[in-house]
Amino acid sequence: MDSSSRSWRFNVFPSFCGEDLRKTFLSHFLKELKRKGISTFIDNEIKRSHSIAPELVQAIRDSRISVILLSKNYASSSWCLNELLEIISSKEEIGQTVMTVFYEVDPSHVRKQTGDFGKVFEETCVGKSVDVIQRWTRALIDVSNLAGVDSRLWLVISIWD
């Protein structure tokens, strides 16, 4: 389906590692989106007793844009990496727009799974199948090859202006 003829429930789906961003950058990011009237999926609004995984998959598919906030510990979570696979699938299948923000992480470390990012990724891969590791690796390469925003270069920037 063409993304322009689709009805979207959310404008933005943020994908992030809560440990790194929930109490810092994310709160400012979400506040700014709200201030601009941009509807955003917020995971803590999932109704209690509902299963999280299907809700997240549906929220990704119902969002016009996914913003992947890559940080040092993003790859520490198989949950985040599987969410990334779903975002890539939505990009390919329904034409979802994907934006990448490299938050205090070198884009080449994400692309090549090196440095601190690579060490964390390796730990997450322990015990996983070769197929799963290859899919995660391809997804990280794909998103790091998108023109993204590198927070280490920020002076004052707004990606929404």
C-alpha cells in the first residue's frame, strides 16, 4: 500500500533504549513533538494487562514515521533489535519513513558493530541463532546508512523546523 493513501494513527514511533534515553533526551524530544502537535506513540500508555509485543508491532505499522534513537546501549536489548526489524519491514512493505538519530554514538560503530556499541551487540548475540544475528546486523547497517542526525555534532538543531 502506498504510504500517501494510508490512514495513520500516529505521526511518530520512537524506537529507543530506555536505559539511555527515557529520563534524558527522550523527554525533551517527546515534549517538543507534542508542542508541535505531532502525535507520538508512547509505550507507557499501553493499557495494563495488554501484551506489549503485539501493541508495539501495531503501533509501528500505524505510524507515518519511525525515529530510531540509536544510543550506546540500544543493541543491549533484543527487544530493541527486534523492534528495529519490524521498522525496516514497515519501511519496505508500506513505505514508512525512517529517520535515524545517533545519540552520543558514532554512526560507523553502529554500521560496523564496533566500539562500545559493538561490544554490547556481541553480548546480546550470545546464544542467538546465526539467522537472527544476520538479520539484526543487516538492519543496523541499513539504518546507519540512512542520512541521520549525529548528536555529537549538535550545537543547536531542530529536525522538525
